[in-house]
Amino acid sequence: MADTGTFFHHASIAAFRRMKVIFQVCAFAVPLTLVALAVTRGWGAAWLLAVPIHIAGVLAERWFFFAQARHPQNLYYQVVS
């Protein structure tokens, strides 16, 4: 089976690179910045923004981890498709 540069779910390598940046920003950078604003400036609404952004970032990271890995189900679906 030739490597076409895509994974079994048809996400390209470029999509993986973008997803990696997205989850790092959403899971860590933006929530930490918002929490810093909440603590230093007393902006309580920052907590309400930080939590859903962090959750979205963690979900994106989990997708990235499982889509990238060589799990048995991924190997199976690569052969089937």
C-alpha cells in the first residue's frame, strides 16, 4: 500500500500540522492568558471564556493523538479502505 500522505480518515499531513498548532493555542496559550487576565485585572468573565476554550483544545488534542497513532483499529481501517 503506497503512502499517499493522508491518514485513513483522509486528513492530510498539512491538516495535522494545523491541528497541532490549534490545540496548543486553544488548550494552553489562550486559557493561560485569560486566567492571567482574571487574576491580575480582576476580569471574572475571563474564567468563563477560558474553560470552554481549554475543553475545545483538549478535545482537539485527543483527536490528534488518536488519529496520528498506530492503534489496531486505525491499522484495520487503513487496510479495509
